[in-house]
Amino acid sequence: MDVGVFDGLGNLESLSLSGSKLKSLEKEIFQPFGNLKCLNLDKLQLTFLDPEIFAYMPYLSDLDLSENELRIYKDRLKKLDLELD
């Protein structure tokens, strides 16, 4: 998926890419989403996400990464909060 594919969607608050069979995401892909609160990335084929990929989304509160093949690299994470509301 090209980095600029989401340009012009800065006011979007919810995005679902569920089941889209993406295998990788560039770390700048979500840069236009400064207002995004909910991101659904379940049922993709992701094995790795750059730790900086969510840096452009300060309001992100709901993230679904289920049913992927992600591996967590503890040494690359600054903080992992798995608290459930």
C-alpha cells in the first residue's frame, strides 16, 4: 500500500482495513490520521509493525491487531499497555 493513499483524510476518526490481506505497512502510512480514534487491522497477514507506525495518531484509543502473525520485540517497545476497560 502506497504511503500517500490516505492523503486528504485527516478528519477521519475510524478506519478498518480488516481482512485486506496486507502483509506489511510502511511506518508513514497513517501519518494523515491525526484525529483517528479507532483503527481495525485484524485478519491481515502482518508479521511486523514498526514501533513508530502509531506515532502520528495521538488520539488513537481503540486498536485491533487480532488474527495476525505479529511477533513482539520487547527491546523495540517503549511501552505496551494491554489494560482492558
